[in-house]
Amino acid sequence: NSQLNPAYTFENYIEGDCNRLARSAGYAVANKPGTTSFNPLMIYGGVGLGKTHLVQAIGNQIKNSNPEKFVLYVSSEKFVNQFIESLKTNNVQDFANFYLLVDILIIDDVQFLSGKEKTQEMFFHIFNHLHQSGKQIVMTSDCPPRDLKGLEERLLSRFKWGLTADLQSPDFETRMAIIHKKMQSDGIDIPDNVVEYLAYSVDTNVRELEGVLISLIAQSSLNRKEIDLELAKQALKHIIEDVETEVNLDFIQKTVAEYFQVSLDSLKAKTRKKEIVTARQVAMYFAKEFTSHSLKSIGYHFGGRDHSTVIHSVQTVSDLIDTDKKFKASIQELQKKFKSKAG
Ligand code: ADP
Ligand code: MG
């Protein structure tokens, strides 16, 4: 039993700027395990960015084209627990022998080995043996090797023998492609404007994007409603607001519109009336300060403006703060509201 989930394949792993190097290195390893210079292959990146999917895709591909090879996927947590168990039951030798038989060892989330010296010693032994025998080792971690605290130096230096590649937060195009792929595989239809809305709004990680999609589909069938923008906004609220701060784009826009006594819609409209332009610029300024939205995403939520407009707005507000005392006081007052809400 390889512990691989057959659902994780290269075929459904969307390629994008955010993962290009890691994906192509993974692909190379999957086709020539143990014989490329990418040994070990170390993939690192934040939570939900696709580390487990990618390394399992490597395992699945190797297993499919080389059924005789012993491919093993194991989380570091499980590795540690198995090792501790073997210590307790006096089976350390069996534990070691099992791992020494593996042809392709995929070990996920090695940051979990941190501080566990005995386990690291065992892993060091296994690593050396496998590597010397030309067996492939694939690892993931939530940070680059140099930032892995609590890991032995001799282990870290071996991690750097092969190739280290990172996964970044998915860029807009990749997010669009992931949604489209998901629609295709689940056989669901989502209108273009909703796909775009989701791709702009959920820009942290893929797992969250999938979560919003699942919630959206569930709500649509629960309420027997077609998927539309309104439903998407609801689904997003359920998922995002709990994890993000209370100060989201909606709240900023409402608060600023009220403060400047302009309508909420006017912030997103084309109008260039002076008081509205000012309110809009201030709202963009706070969106930049208090949310994690990209400039592109902020522009999108202000009536589809581009990111250079957002940069200009932020700059204009900063300049006014420096030169206009009354304006500065207004900004500080608003800032207090947001800060108290952000906690
Ligand atoms: P990590 O291990 O980095 O926390 P996962 O591999 O568990 O992340 O990925 C989280 C979810 O996002 C999974 O359901 C995975 O299939 C999906 N996912 C991540 N990256 C991609 C991608 N490039 N293409 C398609 N799905 C992806
Ligand atoms: Mg993972």
C-alpha cells in the first residue's frame, strides 16, 4: 500500500507562474525517478498551495508506469508516530528495514520533524541509504530549508543536494483555470461573471478557493437557486469572513461612503465628481492598508479599475495626508474605526 490518493494527478494539477518550476521539476522526477539531479526534490510553500497534490502526482505517475517499484507516501507526522511506536515495542529494526526497501520515498511536511532528534537520526540513516542506492526522495515543507528551525544541520545540508522549488500563491490566471477545471470535472456550470468574481476575490490559496466553490454549489442546490453573483457573494461571506479580519472590502466601502456622504454605488461608478473621487481614493487607500487584496483585486472591486489607478489613489491620499491637516484628521478618524474593528 503506497498511501497515495489516485485523485492527485499531474493531469488535474493546473500549471501557472506560481508553480512552474516546482511542477516541471516534479514532472521530470516522475519520469526519471532517482536518475535526475533533482534528488532529493524539495517542494516548499504555504498551506493550501498544492504541495501534497504535487508530490502525490509524482508518486502516482511513477507507480503507473513502474508497477514493480515500491512508491511510498508518508506524512512526517505519521513517520514520527510510527517511529515512536517502534521504540516502544522494540521494533526499531523492523521500522528501519521497511523504509530501506522503498524505491521512491515521498515524505510530506518535514517541518514536523523539527525538534525530534531521535526521529531525525533515523531519517538521516534512511535518507543516506536510499540516496546512495539511487532511490528517489521527494519532500515538502512549509518553508525553505534555510528557515527550518530545529532540524539538524547535516540533514538540512542534504536537503539542498538536489533541487529546492517553491509554490507561490496562485496568480489570477491560475485561479481562473483552477475554477474552470473544477467546473469541468464536477460537471457544473458557473456564469463567467461569477467565475471572474471568485478568481478575483479568493486570492490566498487553492484550498480556500475550492472551499468557496463547494459552498457555492451546496447553497445553490440547497436553495434551488441558479448560481449567480448574489449567491457567490453569500458563499464567500460564509467562508472568508471568519478567517479574515472583520475589515473587508465591503465594510471599508460602506464606512467610507457613509463618512463622505456619498452613495456606495458611486464608489464603483464611472463618475468623476470631486467629492466622489476623493471618497473612492480614500476607500482604496484603506483597502490597501487593511485587506490582503492585491492591487488588481482592489481595482476590480471599485468598478473594474486597473491596478495603476489604485496605485495613483494610494499615492494621492498619502500626499494629501502630508499637506492637508483637515484631511489628515479625517483619515485618522476613519483609521480608528478600522483599527478597532480589526482588533
Ligand atoms: P498543501 O499540501 O500545500 O497544503 P494541497 O496539495 O493539499 O496543499 O492543495 C490544496 C487543494 O488545492 C487540493 O485539493 C489540491 O488538489 C488543490 N490544488 C492546489 N494546487 C492546485 C493546482 N495547481 N491545480 C489544481 N488543484 C490544485
Ligand atoms: Mg499538504
